[in-house]
Amino acid sequence: MLAKVQPDYIVCLGHDERNGMSAFSLMREKSEGEPEISPSDETVRGYTAFKKFAGSFQVDGDALLTPTVVGVLHPTYYESPPGLRKFIDS
């Protein structure tokens, strides 16, 4: 699917890395290498509101896809914080 869509951004709902089961941590695990995470300064109830990394994914054999992967606090647990577009573009 990523090969067909070729997104510039992938937004993951949930970015907890403690148990490796969030969408963000799974995408990071699938990315080539060990991408460095950039957290936002914004917090919600003491938790980092957003995180991102430069992804690098092998798709369709030899095609390389390089979207920015953004993790957002899961909306079922936290209020959705404003400022997502500003953070993505920073």
C-alpha cells in the first residue's frame, strides 16, 4: 500500500515506546536503521504531545520511501492537542 500511495507523512495514533506496541514504535522498528526521534516541546498532561522521525522504508523490492513519521498521543486517552501542522513543518 505504501508503494502505491507514497505518502510524505505517516501519522500514527499513539507513540508510547515503552512496550513497543504503539503504531509509532512499530513504524520505527520497520524503518531502515535506527532513526532519531524529535519530540515536540508541547505536552498534554505531562506527556510529549508529538514525536517524529525521518522514515526510510524499502517497498516493492528496491524502491525506497522516505516519509516523515509522526506520532500523536492516542486520542482515546488524551485530548488531541493543537499544533500538529506546526510541529510537522518544523
